[in-house]
Amino acid sequence: MYQRQEIFNIIELFTSKNTINFYTNIFENLNLSPIPDRVPSKYGPVGFSRHALFRAFIVMKCEKFAQITDLKDFLENNLIIAQLCGFDILKPLPSYRTFQRFIKNIENSCLKEIMKYQVNTLKKLGFIDNNFISVDATPIKANTKLNNLKCFASNKFSKKNHPKSDKDCKLGVHTANNSMKIKINDNSNNKLSKKYEFYWGYKNHVICDAISGLPIDEYTSTADINEISTLTKFLSSTNSWSSLNGSYVIADKGYDSKSNHNFIKNNLKGLAFIAINKRGKKTPKLTSTGNIICQGGLAMHKDGRQYFDSYIKQKFCCPFKKSKDDSLCPCKHEKYFNGRKNRGCVRYISKGTDYRASINHESKFFKTIYSLRTESERYNSRWKKLMSRI
């Protein structure tokens, strides 16, 4: 009986050696100095170590537990892991309320400081070099019935009908796919439109190392904030503690703007690999020499340029603008019979002269670098799967 009791007292017996080594290595390389270990109190006990509680939640995520109760059961059945977290296993482990209160009250600034230290450590070890970084955002739906597909309220996505369960969330729109098109039934004609959905919630913005797929920095905004307006501030904030000078910045067309391109080129001294956003503009049919083809199938003639600060406007005119023959226009366009000296259609093509306009988005070099953006998609997929267990 005595020998059997001694066996049960060996806490390493019921936990595999690989699991022990796994958490030992994680906790040895984790700097928790931004979080005060104890909260000073004039009255009563000081409570459990906040460092131990933080390590316990790392165990919760690594073991893919969805509930704090699952974490408690795991620690109680694997006391060696609880000891590695920093708990005194000769005393009762923290209660459910203790874990819940800790994760609810911990400040986000403390978590970001811990992340900065880990990222800089990975840079020193050579796992992250910031030469190729990918920026992306993913929606986070608030925990409200208005986001439920089974909610048939007619005004559930009205700004006047704000969710009562989450006062901080905002109304946003999420495009299911950047290039996905769906048909909209219409009596007059069939239209093609982007597939999108409204939701109440937030957006998680992340910068990833495009080679290793590891996150470098992140922040969360409300769902009504668009990506274009956040990129320069996000990159500036990250560059203040982790140099992004000379980086290749990769992003989808949601970040496409002249100001973002110029910031990457002038402030970061890097190169931008951002997909072009045509924003509903229709590209006219062109000949091999770059002339516009009119509705009648004729090549229009170049008719001078206008020079502006950031772009050049090329004018094209009808090839028969000086003709007096009314039968020359193949499509009998109304502008051909305008009664003016210069008859026929007039079209324009604007070409930028800034850095954004100089990028060849069809080049093999651009497409090769831009393909590294898939690391952001993989990270967001893993992150969403992790969030679904919370």
C-alpha cells in the first residue's frame, strides 16, 4: 500500500516527457516582465501569480481547450504542467472565477509588449527578417443575435438598431471574395455584382512575415474602419520598434492608394506590391499601339495631351472629325452629327506619373512577390479556427 501511494505521488508519471519538454521550452523563452506578477493589496492575500495565470492560458490555447473548465481539469490531472506554469501544487489551484477575472481584466498594452519582445527575439534568432511582409485584415463578428443568419429582423443591419450586447462594435461590410461575382435577378437584365455581407463587429489587422508566416504586429479596430486609411499608421507604429526599412510590403487591393504607395517608397524606402483597385473604372478597347477603339470599331487618333501634377490626360478624337461626309461613321453615332466644325466622339485616357502608376502589375517579378501574400491568408485561417474555440 505504501509503495502504491508513492507511485501516485510522482507527478511526472501521468504526463508525457514530450509534453513536459514542450512547455518547459516555451516558458523558458517567454518574457512576462510587462505584467506585474502580484497585485499589491493592503487587505487580504495577494492572490495567485499573474505570470502563472498567463502561462496557464498559453496551455489552454496549445491544448485547444474551448472552456476554462477544461483547462482546470487538465492542470489538476497534470500537476507537473501546473508546476511549470508557476502554481504551488501543494495548495488548491485557482478557481474558475480567478481565471475568468484575470483574462477579462488584463490590459491589451501588456500583451502587445510581450509580443514585441517575442518578435524581436525571433528576429535575433533569424526566424523573422522583415524583408518580405504581408498586411491583411479579417472580420471579427460580435457575439450578437443580429449576426445570426436565422435572425430575420428587417432592420438588423441598420445603424439605428445597435446591438445591446456589445456597445463598442460597429457596422461593417465584408466582401466574401475580392473577385467573386454573383448574378442578381432583374427583370430588365442580369447584373453581375460582388458577393458581400454586412456584420456587426470588428477587424483584426495583422502584419506577417511573408516567408515564415509568423505574425509581427497586430491591432483590432471597429468594423467601420477601412484598410486604406489604416496602413500608414499601422506601418509607422510597427516601424518604431521593429525596423521595416527596405521591406517589400505586400497587400491586396483593399490597401491600394497613392498615399500608401508613396509612404512605402519615401518613408520606409521599400517597395509596394499592392494589387491595383480599378474602383469600377472600365478599360476601353485599345489597338496594339494604344489607341482607343470607338463604338464603330475604328481606331481613334491622338489629339494632344494635358499635363497635371500627378497624371497626364491623353485626348483621342474621331478619325473623321474634319470630314463632311455623313456616311463615314459605321455606327451613325449622334456625336458625329453634332453640327460642329470638329465632329465625332472624344475620349480620354489618364495615366499617372507617380510611383503607383509606374508599377507593372503584369510583370513576373510583381506576381512572384505578390504570391507570398498567401501567408497572411494562412495566418487568418489559423487565427479564425482558434477564435472559434473560444
